[in-house]
Amino acid sequence: MNKQITKISLLAAVAALGIGANVATAQPIPFNDGYLFDSRGLVVKSGFGLCWRTTRWTPAMAIEECDPDLIKKPEPVAPPPPPAPAATPKPAAQKVTLAADALFDFDKADLRPEGKAKLDELSVKVKDIKLEVIIAVGHTDRIGSDAYNQKLSEKRAESVKSYLVGKGVEANRVYAEGKGEKQPVTGDTCGKSVQKSKKLIECLQPDRRVEIEVIGTTIVK
């Protein structure tokens, strides 16, 4: 009788040692009714390292330590898209006005060399803007009749227009008109005489002109 009790006690001790040897040493995990836990809250494992499941275990009770393949991994969260680049402000348009005078000899509508040089310079500047219109206004000195000077001023304006068109400016962008002798720039500096003389002709030279205004827009870079 005593031998039988001793044998049973020995088997129980061995079984206890076998189970204890397979108890995970990990930190206690929350209690789960689907697995067998010891008194410390650690899941009990077999000699093959497998967790002991209870009869109530279902796949929904799976834990990472025992059944990692059954754990539904959270889907990776895609990083937020990079912020859209700030919109580049559109370049602002600026109004441009260019001015030049083309001078003429007395009683002539042909451009003088210095007048052509100014128009050449102007035609280069025009290429850098979005052209709206070129206004060419012809003028004369006070020598001669009003009617004659009006016609002469118009011819001078047309002469400038033809020259600019020859430089590549669209003809419909150039507006030409004549003002005759109505807008002199010499004022009273040459006296009030209207009698033709070499001295008066030289003094009134600034009045024999075409005023040119270029209107357009340029882009600020």
C-alpha cells in the first residue's frame, strides 16, 4: 500500500516537472480561455514548444506567441501623399510704353539716318514684348500753310510705319496720323517769324519729327 502511494506520488512529481519544464518564461500575457495558463499567467507549452489549447479554443482566440499564422496582421498604412507643390504664381504682365522721335529734313518725309537708328533700336525692343499697338504721330514746323503741313506730317508718320513694317512689325499694329504744325516743341525759342530763312529752318528742326509710342505687355520673369 505504501509502495503504491509512493509510486503515484513519484509519477505526479515527474509529470509536474515535465509540465514545468515546458512553461514559457515569457512575461505573462492576458488570460485567454482558449489556452492553458499556469498560476503565473504564462501559457503552458508541450515538450515540442506547442501551446496547450483548451477544448474551447477557436481560431478567433489565437495569440501571437502560440499561433502567429492565425493572427490577422493589420494592413500597412500607406504613408500620406507628399503635399502638392505650391502653385507657381503666374508672371505678372506689365504695361510698357516706349517713346522715340524720328527727325526729318526741312520739307521732307524721308527718314534721316539718326531717325532710322532710333527705329532700329525700337524694333529690337518690340520683340521682347507682347505688342498691342505702335502709334506714330507726325509733326512739322510752322513754315508753310496749315493744309500743306498737315499732309506733310501724315507722310512722315506713314514713312515711319513703312520702315517699322519693313523691320517685321505687323502693319495692322501700327497706327499713323499727322498733327501738322499744331504741336511744336520749340515754343517761342525761335521767335514768331514764319518767313523761311536758314536760321529759322535750323532753329525749328526739333519740330520736324514723328513721335512714336509703343504700347504692349511684358512678362516679369
